[in-house]
Amino acid sequence: MKDLLVVGGGPAGLSAAIEAARLGLEVEVVEEHAEVGIPEHCTGLVSLMGMHEILGTGAPIIREVKGFRVYSPSGKAYTVRGAEAKAAVIDRPAFERELLRRAETNGALVTLGARFDGDGGFKTLINAEGTASRISRRFGFEIPKAIPAAQVDLETRDFEEDLVEIYLGSYAPGFFAWTVPRREGVRVGLACQEGIPLKKVETMLEKFEPWRRFAGARRSRPFFGKVVTGGPLKRTQRGRVIAVGDAGGFVKPTTGGGVVLGCFTARLAARVAYRFLSEGERIDAFGTGWRRLYGREFKLMKLARKVYDRMECEEVDRVLEALYTSGALTDAIRYDMDLQGKALWRLLESRAIFSLVPSVLRAIF
Ligand SMILES: Cc1cc2nc3c(=O)[nH]c(=O)nc-3n(C[C@H](O)[C@H](O)[C@H](O)COP(=O)(O)OP(=O)(O)OC[C@H]3O[C@@H](n4cnc5c(N)ncnc54)[C@H](O)[C@@H]3O)c2cc1C
């Protein structure tokens, strides 16, 4: 019986395995696919700071990103570009292969092509199954709130290499659509709370002006996933099982980005498992630990999503205009991309706060 069984060889599971094996635990990771990182479901946009913290050097960066262009529901574009890159688009499969290499180098046993569907045989278990929800159901966890998404890669030269584009409005109800630069073109996609994402992507490619420039571009097969939007679970540990990454809801409710905070919290879970087994510390220290480090940030990001969910398109238009003209949108890119509390406060300090009042009231009551 291993000290720690990690179910899922995604970024969270492998990060937990690296940390636990480094501390000296006997670790096994089981991953149901024959390769890590495949099939791909992510856009791969992460903070450079986060990537540096996770991998040090050697991150598989495809593009460095200096800013964003956001389109309001009525189609008005606002571009914000910093002097330096704060974000990067990474090659997700290569990122996971590097994490796998480090987990094995530290002494973890990684078994590929093996699905865990038991309920015992471990001293502690880290549930890093992503959005699959099978392990969560088995061990009595809540299921993280998630919405469907679809993406497609397009071969084109008609894109800005250091800019991400975001589209708000009725094409992607309750979330947004995106264009992200890749090596040989762009990755476009969207997540939505209503309707079928792939159909909406097709409609956008046909009718949405900024995407019509991609007509005729060679397309990859579409690929799919679920974006977690509800924030961390109330209970992220049950008995000797800890839920991390998407399974624990450790994804920014604002943007759906879960790679960096997923890896950070998974490492914390590994340290708790280690202290539980070697020093008799309480295993529920995980819940206290992540709340102390990230609890406030998650609360603010969750509130921001709740407010956005209740906004009408005209309100989004007004707020964006106010954020841009007051300089708050430009300022926001100076702040931490993962812990977005400061950036959100900065947005609230601007006079856009007045346009937000009705949606804030609707979110609260
Ligand atoms: C469309 C889309 C775009 C996204 N874009 C971004 C982005 O740009 N930036 C960002 O930071 N985040 C993004 N995310 C979120 C990000 O992909 C996730 O937060 C991240 O992958 C979570 O990592 P994880 O290790 O928890 O789960 P996963 O990456 O889903 O890994 C879980 C692994 O567990 C395995 N598994 C499941 N059940 C079992 C089992 N019973 N036995 C064995 N193996 C099992 C699966 O095969 C899988 O490999 C995006 C998500 C989607 C859907």
C-alpha cells in the first residue's frame, strides 16, 4: 500500500506527486490515458510568474502575451498592451510531459493507461481527476460547477502574436469567447451557460466580424472540455481523500484559468498528506491552508462572476467603457493575473462602480 495514491496525471495530480515524492512519500499516480496531456482541452494561457514558480526554467512557451483586446457585446474593441509580457501561451501536452518527467525523477511511480475505480488500497488519496467527477461521487464530494466549452485551431497569419482577444456578449452567454495566438495560427473557442458551444463557434466563424477574417483557414478537429466556474468546494477533504485542481474547484471563476492555482493548491495538499502521515497533523489542515492563502481571492473572483452573470449586455457595454476611459482597464494588467483580488479592487475604485450598482444588487439579492 503506497503512502499516497494520486488519481489523475494532469497538472494538479503531477504537481502533487512531485511535491510528495520530493518529501519522501511513496507515491503512485494513475492516469487513465496512455499519454499525459492528451486529449487536449485547454487553451494554455497562463501567467509567466505562475509558470516560473511551477517549473523554474524550461517552460514550454509558445508565445509571450503582452496584453488583450476585449470586445464589448455591441462590438466595440478596447486594447490594452503592457510594455512587458505577463502571460504566456504554453504547449500543454509538453508541460505535462515535463511534470511527468519530474515526478518520476523524484521517485513517484506513474502508471499510464490505468483507470482507478476502486475505493481502497491507499493510506491517503489525492483526487486530481479533473472534471470527470467519478472519484468525487464515490467519496462523497460535491461536484464542481462547470460549463461546456469547444475550441478549434486555425492556421492563419492574420493575428497579433502578443495579444489575446476576448469577446463578451450573446455569442457566449454567461462566459466569453477567445482568440489566443499559437505557433502557426490561433486557437479560438468559447464556453457558455446556454446552448451548444461548437455550434456557437461555427456561427461566430461565419458571422462575427473579427472572426470572419479566418474564413478559409485550415481547421483542426474541434476539441471539448468543461470550464469550472463555481470556485472551490466547501469541503475539499473527506476522510483520507483530498480534492485538488478542477476536482476541488481550484479554478479562477472569472476566467476559467485553473493551471497555476491548481498546481499551487495540489502542492499544498501533498505537504498536508506528508505531515498527516509523518507527524500526525490533521488532514483537514488542507482546507484551512488554502483558505488562508487564497480564500479571500477566490471569494472576490466568485463575486465578480456572480455580478457578471447578472449583467445585461447594455450594462456590460457601459461598464467596459467606464473602465477603459477611467484607465482602470489599463491598470489592471499590472496586477497579479492569478490572484486577481487587487485587479478587481482597482476596477471597483473607478467610476465604473456606478454602472455596476444594479448588477451588484441583483447578485446579492
Ligand atoms: C476550454 C478550456 C480552456 C481552458 N483554458 C485554460 C487556460 O487558458 N489557462 C488555464 O490556466 N486554465 C485553462 N483551463 C482550465 C485547465 O485546463 C484546468 O483547470 C486544468 O487542466 C486542471 O488540471 P487538473 O490536473 O485538475 O485536471 P485535468 O487537466 O483535467 O487532468 C485530470 C486527469 O485525470 C485523469 N483521470 C480522470 N479520472 C481518472 C481515473 N478514474 N483514473 C485515472 N485517471 C483519471 C484524466 O484523464 C486527466 O488526465 C481551460 C479549461 C477548458 C475546458
